Amino acid sequence: MRGSTKAILGGLAFCVLLVILSRALSSYYLVLSTRILIFAIFAMSLDLLVGYTGRSSLGHAAFFGFSGYATGLFALKVSNNLILTIGAAVLVTFLMALIFSALALRARGVYFLMLTLALSQVIWGIAFEWRALTGGDDGLPGVPRPVIGPYHLTDSSSFFLFTGGMFVISAAILLLIVRSPFGLTLQGIRESASRMSALGYNVWLHEYLAFLISAIFAGAAGSLLAYQNGIVSPTQLFVVSSAEALLMVILGGAGTMIGPFFGSVVVVLLEYLVSQHTERWVTALGIIYIMVVVGAPRGIYPPMRDFVIRRLRRGKGPKAAVSVPLPEPAPGITMGADT
């Protein structure tokens, strides 16, 4: 109960911070912050597989980009209503994930990694070659900003707030999932799938459901990125996007669900700041990654969390011992070990 209260208070504090940032930051930094939140949702969805199920995937961009194309096509050809568009995009991504996940889960270990990569490259190839529908390598431009009833999310501030709300909702749902009996079962599968199977758990079904849930949130992130960029290109489906999400999870701390947010902050900021001075920002990112792996193999979030907890405990300090006076010994009785 106490942990739930802390989570609610933390979520409320984060919402207040988002409102303050929407008023304080310039348009450029609002765009940058929005991108961080979008990739944080994407990385958290992957963390459900990597950190809690023990399934590292290099094909997660398939859901990310597929939903982006679905969003662009629906917004341009059917309706730009936000609820309808994101709902439709996530739905078709979920339907695609039903097939994608069933095929990918036929393998384990490095074969699973390569199979997810191969399947995502198939979808990337279709988007790259089907120029009549997707625009090919030119992409799908002209995706308008969404509309919620009479409200148009055209400015950077309003879209940042909406993305922040999506991030808070996604983080809350994912945290509830990983702390539920289902999430604990996933962690048991991560530690020993054979043992969980011997205990009577349907390992394949649990992994399949985790894959589908992960695809839903990756699809939501891809839809948001399509709206922010105003264009969807095959780059959103490419293996580099999957590698970036995996890097965010590892840098932040796999199996923490909050760590991927910090990983997205590091990766997106490096991509923007370093690329202003050199095109080799990937090299700088690789150096940072090596430093983190050597200095903090669990990622950057777990050491930060442990440090804060130690400081809080140290600040409270040990409770002062209460001095209770001993009664006077009765005549003829000696206090002590010796008699």
C-alpha cells in the first residue's frame, strides 16, 4: 500500500513537472523533450521483453514503424481524430503482432534475436518497395497534427503535454503489469523457463502475451512519432531504431521499467547535441555505452536509485536509544555475572 502511494505521488509530481516544462521551455527544447518521452515509451515496451521476460529482440522497430505508417495513412485518408487514429494504428499493429510474435517465439537465444531481425527487415523491405502506398524511401509526408474534438494539438506545448500524459499512462500500466502475478511469472520464466514449465505454467503463452502487450505500447510510441515528425519513413522500421531502443534499455537498466526513461534521455540528447558538432554521434554514444557497461553493468538507474535510498536512510539516522533506569537490587542479591 505504501509503495502504491509513493508511485501515485511520484506520478502526480511528474505531471506537475510536465506542466511547468511546457511553460518554461522553448519550442526547440519542447520538441526534444517530446522525442525523449516518445522513445521512453518505446524503450519501456521493449523492457517488458528484455528485462522481465528475458527475450532480447532486434525487431521491435517493426511495431514502432508499422504503427507510424498506419497512423499516417489513416490521418491522411480517413480521419485525423486522435482517438480514432491512434486506436486504429494500435489495432492493426496488434493484429500484425499476432503473426509476428507467433513466428518469432519459435526460436530461443541468439536464433530468436536473428529471427526478429529478419522479420522486421521483411516489413522494412515492403515499406521501402511499396512506393504507391508508403512513398518508398521518400516516406509518407504531410501527416497533420492530431485533433481532439475542438482542440488542435498544433503547437509544441500542447503536443508535449499530450505525449507526457501518454507516457505517464503507459508507465503506470506497465508497472502494474510487471508487479502483477503475470509479471512475476514472466520474471520466473526469465530466470528458468524449464522450471516454470515443470511447475505447470504455460511458458509459450505467457511470452506470447508479453510480446503482444509490448507491441501495443511500441505501436503507441510509433504513432506519436509519426505525428511529431509529420512524416513516416522506412527509417522508423529499420534495425537502427530497434538497436537504439535496446541500447536505451541496457543503458538505463533492464528489468526496472523506469531505467529505459533515463536511457532515452541519454541517447536522444547525445543524438541531438553531438550531431550538432559531428556526424559521428554514434561513436560518442558507443563510448558512453562502454563506460556504463564497465562502470555500471546494471545500467545507470539502479545505482542512482540505490544511492538515493542510502542517503534517505542515512538522513533518518538510527533512533536514539531510550534509557530505562534499572531497579535497585534487593538486599542480598548481587547484580552481575559473578555470584
